[in-house]
Amino acid sequence: MTKLKVTTQPEFEAKLSAYPEGIRQKMEGLRNLVLETANEIATITKLEETLKWGEPSFVTPQGSTLRMDWKPKAPDQYAFYFQCSSRLVSTFKSIFNNQLGYESNRAIILPLESELPKEELKACIKAALTYHKVKHLPMLGI
């Protein structure tokens, strides 16, 4: 298995530190899930943690940018955000239906007070991080 090299930009860490305490823990949970999933994908050797559109983001050479955020205007939820022109969220809706919450074709919405649906999220994270290699596959290979 190839070792994953993670590069973390200082602004990524600063954004995580700026979240309110309870939110920071939720965001760290999402980050850990992304790192765990990326480590399980043999073809991913590089992952960059950075800010895109002001949101903590994960970038791989073979994937679509995966972002996460909590917004004060929707204080009871946080989310993973995907490129809206991709097939990612529409595919997740087809596969996971009402097991996950969605915002249009751009996000998976997670209620703050709910347990993370880890296996479903890991499948979504994997599809995003490998999108350029799986976008031609039915249901993105999930």
C-alpha cells in the first residue's frame, strides 16, 4: 500500500480553529473520515487540505474538490459540498435515497444532532476523491 502524503495549508487549520467548539469537533470528525477514506484508496498518494471558496477543502489530482463547512445561517447542520456540475450528488441520491440529506446537486447535509452515516459518507468521499477515474462508470463505481 502506498503511503498517503497530506499537505495542509495554514489557512485550512486556521478555519478549523475558528469554528465554535462543538462545531469544530464535528468538522474534525468529517476531516478524519476523509483522511481515513483517502488512506484506504491505493491510487491516492497525495491529498491537499486547503481553502476553496472560504471552506475547508480536500484536493487530489484524480478527484473533484471536496469541501466541508458549517454556516451560522443554518446552525443546526453542516455539510460536504461537491462541484455542482459533476454527477456526484445526483448519483448519491440514486444510491442512498433518503439515507442522506441533500441540498440541490451541490451538498450532503448532515444534522448536527445525528450520528454520522459513516459507511455511506465513505462511499461518497471515495467517489469525490477519485471522480476523474470513475465518472465514466455506472453509479460512479459505488
